[in-house]
Amino acid sequence: MDSGKTAVVLQGGGARGAYQVGVLKAIAEITGARQSPFQIVCGASAGAINAAPVAVMAQDFQVAVRHLERLWRGLRCTSIYETRPLKVLLSGSRWAGTFVFRFAGLQAGGGLLDYAPLRRLLENEFNRERLNQAISSGALHALCVTASSYSQGVAVTFFEGAEGIAEWQRARRIGRRVQVGPTHLLASSALSFAFAPMEIDGEYYGDGSLRSTSPLSPAIRTGADRVLAIITRDPWHQILPLDLPTSPPTFGDIAGHALDILFNDNLEADYERMLRINETLTIMPVEARGKSRLRLISSLLLAPSKDLRDVARTHSEDLPRTIRILMKAVGAWHSDGRLESYLMFEPAYIGELIDLGYADTIGRAEEVMAFLAPCERNLA
């Protein structure tokens, strides 16, 4: 019997994380699995927020996915960050005032947006008892949540799971066994500049995608033989010469590109690296392969079939007025839709992304089922 473990890797993407929910919904329908087909669940940034319910409810994958969909379809920007004019003004003033205070030798900090609503959401949603049950039952082998340590300058993967999983330390990446909780999820989601860093045990952490140069590593380190990765950008999108901008990028444009790099570039590059390693291993003699510490990892990458910036532009007016004003101030309003696509936690946009993720994955149902078939045999 195949005893390998299957991991799902959920990278960041802000509001684009809704696409992952649609993919998971389709996988639940395709497999019909009661117990989760993913024994290892890894997430960073918004992906960590999605990873938590999948891991916590690993004993009932169908319930987990339905819960995630209800949660996301009920979100608004006010569920994630403050949008009230006074709150936005205070946060923005505190962020801008940091330069003045630091010049004067005073302590100051914070982010452009106040993420108090997200903190409350995560604290209400996280279920410690169910996570313990998922691990003790064997339905969940590991939950991995990656955050970026500003104190050490490394990616720290906080993990919880089976006793045999060892901590690790590689170049700029650390695996640390902890009791994962809402604080770790919030740290992983603390987008640089937008949100204030999160303190855990005397160290300050920010968005997990910031330092995560090898997003697939936690899944492999915790024992995965198969990795299904869900990204939130079409990796095959090409810009035609006629579509190139004719004016210099604004601060908002640059911020949008920075988010693209944070959330997508590293995972796509790491996935390609894993494919190259697999190809190298397959042409090695069996004896030589047995002496290598490397191993073959089956993989599947699921990505949007269309550019999510185009989807965001059609819903941009749904953003709260204060956020639209803020985006105009940084030169991101009515641009390419990149920044809106990450910040717009509004029902129409979220719903369209969930539906797109579902449709894209149903369209690859045979491929998905073939990939997860070994896991399904184990659950039978």
C-alpha cells in the first residue's frame, strides 16, 4: 500500500486567497473525501488563514471547505482592516509620523492599516481542541505556518504535528515546533508596510512570503511525497508590447509589483526547481539515486486561468471610499488593478474568485483525481 503523505501548499495573496477556496471546494467535490486528502497543510500570509481550517477540520474535509467558503463569502474589507475615516487617518498619520519620531530619537511604529478586525476574526475562528484531535487521530500529520522574522532576517516555519517531525535550520529558513495559534497566523499575515509587525516571544514577525525563498520546503521537510500547490496568479500570462505602460510607475504601481513578487515569484521558482530536481533524479542510476539525500516529489500546480487584475478592475468601485482615496493618494487608482486585487475583500469580487477557482479545478478533475488517487486509497 502507498504510505506517502500528500501536502497542500497555500501561498499568500491577500484577497486573492479566495481563489484557493474555490479550488479546495472543487477538490472536495472531485474526491468526495470525508477525511482530508492532505495530511500536511502549509500556508503563508493569506494562505495561512486558509490552511488553518483545513488542518483543524482534517477529520471532515467537506465541512472544512464549506466553512471556508461561508467565511470568505461573508467577508468585507472591514472584516480584515479598519476602513473608518478616523481609523485610517490615525493609522496613516502614525505610519507617516514614524519618520519624524525616529529622527527625533523617539519610539514609533505601526502600519498603514489597522488589522484589529483580522485579529478578532482569527481568534474567533481558531479551534485548538479540534486541531489536537486532528493530530491525535492521524488525519493531520503537520500544520506549517511561515512568517518572516525581522529580528533574525529569516523565514520561520512554525509547525505542529506528529512527534517524529524534527526541527530544521537551512539557509535563511528555520522550522520551529510550537503550539500553533491565532498569533502565528496573524504574524504570517502581517503584510509589510500595510500592517504592523507581530511580536512573538520577543521577536518581531511580518508576512510569511517576505523571506520565504523556498515555499515548498516546509511540506517536504515534514514528510510530504506529493505536493499540490495553489497559486493566485496566472504563471503563463505574457505582456504584449502594445500593453506596456507609457508613463513611469507610481508608488502604488510599485507596491502592486512588490506584492506580486512576495506572493508568487518565489513559489513559482521553487516549483520549477523541484521539477528540475525530479528530472535529474529520474536520469540518475538507481544505485546513485539511493545514495542521494534528494527524493522524487510528485507535484501538481493549480493556478488561475485568467488574470485576476482584470477581475479586480470590474469590481474596484466596491472598495470602501477611504481605501479608494488612499489608493488615489499613492497613484494606484484606475491603474492595472494589481493593488486592488490584493486588498479588495468585498463579496462580489471574492465570490467571482471562488467561482473561478472552482471552475478551473473542475476543468482539471481527471488530473486532480489521478494525482490524489494514492491518498484516496489510503483513506478507503
